[in-house]
Amino acid sequence: MANAPFELKGKTVFVAGHRGMVGSALLRRLAREGADLLTISRSEVDLRNQAAVDAWFAAKRPQAVFLAAAKVGGIVANNTLRAEFLYDNLAISTNVIQASHANGCEKLMFFGSSCIYPRLAPQPLREDSMLTGPLEPTNEPYAIAKIAGIKMAEAYRSQYGSDFISVMPTNLYGPGDNYHPEYSHVVAGLIRRFHEAKVSGAGSVAMWGTGAPHREFLYVDDLADACIHLMKTYSSPELVNIGTGEDITIAELALMVAATVGYRGEISFDTSRPDGTPRKLLDVSRLARLGWRAQTSLEDGIQLTYRAYLADNKWTAACPDKWRKQADPRIRGRVSPRCPVPRRND
């Protein structure tokens, strides 16, 4: 692990994707490090635009980069907008990694996703299981883009000696999540459905799929803490899984979310919806050896997330008129035109 430790205090640190759930958590955590933080909005610099990214990096020359920007969404978003998930994420990764190298970035962290692992890889998922089998078809484009980013960071380390590392977060939830009725991740989607059912007095809530798949969930502020720990202490080409090492069925998760929200109606299952990968549990033994473990229990994290949801008027009130104008004509009829389509984490 050459080049460690890496101190963030006094360094110019760029968080790409600072408006997303992961990026905003990183900003909260980095505030304790004494770093000089850099952020940009998409209106300032579109990270898919190579010339714009190159010019910004040449002007700002960040010393450290957290590459958390991505086009993200749940299973329906991944399976519907397949070309965009592939192109946008490839472009973002390629542009930021190359610009970081070209402008003397001292250290970069690339964020992968647990969907990079084969659909039927042995559980728990070890870092060396990447590229050992077929991917889950519903999110294959996103996974391919993330694998390319991982391999790019690895290649720049090999060829140029760049101190670029990659981390693999498990399923995330927490403040700043996307609660879109069709395109959210599972925890956010369940919080919204149960909350709205409680408010409306609905007698039942339909869940997607069978409820049988197992998933691991990590509170996003725990992820941010793990990332700061690794940025300061880890320097190696090997991936590092970040998770809790524990999983739960979707049906069990639904009961936990319903109890937190205070919904007491019936929970049914819409088996016409896809389940996705049967199980996705990360092997976090490498992370444990590096001196970090998750601190927030799933029950506590869901309570914190529900409080954040209630405090976010964007989701609990009627959707603004501007979102009607922004509705993507390619997906009208599949989702409510009152609510926002999948967003980039920037």
C-alpha cells in the first residue's frame, strides 16, 4: 500500500456528484477534515463533455478527487434507459479520470457498484469475483460502465503510477435519496409508498417482485466515513467492498420500513415486477482488515432516513410544476408526469 497515509487537511478536494446522495454525504464528512472543497453543478460543467472537464481541471487542479458522479436509478430505470446508463457513466468516468491524471491529481477514488459482480457469483461477493460470470441483465449497461471505470483507474495506476483507487459500495440509503415512484432504489421507494399509504389511509401496499431476494444495505453517512478512511490510508490496485456484511430479504425490509413509517395495512407482492439478482451480499473482510466497520444499524438508519424524507418538502408535498415540463417524452406513460425522471448525481 505505497503512498499511504494521504492527509486531506489543507488539500484541494473535488467531490464530483456533490448533489447526489453519496456526494452530499461526502461533503458532510469532509467538513471535518479541514480540506478546501471544490464542487461544480451540471450547468457549470457537464462531466460528459471532455473539453469542458479538461478546461475546468486545468484551471482548478484539484489534489484529490472523489468520483461519485453518475447516472443512477433503481431496477426499472436501469432496464429502461439502458443506452443512457451506459453512455453517461462511461463518459463521466473517462473524462474525470483522464483529466485528473493530466492535471496532477495526487489521489482519486472511483465509486463502483455491487452490480458489477456476476449475477450468480458465490456469496458473499469477494472483490476477485468481478468478471468471472454473466451480469444481471436488468442492470448490465450500468455495470459495464462501472467495470470500465474500475479498469481505467487500475490501468492509470499500472502505466503512470497514479494513486487511483476503487471502492465498491453495497446498496445505499439515507438523506438525499431519490424517492421517485418508479425509479427509486428499494429503501427510498418503500418509505415513499408506506408514507403515502399511511397518509391516504390505503389498506394495502404492493411491493415489486416476490420479496424473496436478499439485499445488504448501508447508511450513506457510514459509506462516507469508510471512504475518508480509505482515502487517507489505502493505496492499492485491488478493489475494496464497502458494506455491513449482513443482508435481509426484501419482505423483511418492507416490514421494518412499514413499522418505522407507522403503516399498519396489508403488504402484497406484485410478481409481474422483476426481482433482480437473487442475493447480493458483499464480503467485507478486506475492509475490516483495513480497520473500518459500519456503525449504523439498519433499523436506526431507516429511522434517520424517514426523518430526512419528512423534512424534504420536494417529496412530501406535491411535485413542482417545473417537473411537469421536465418529464422525458420517452418515458411518459410509464411514470407519473408530476414527478422527476431519473437524475444524475451531480
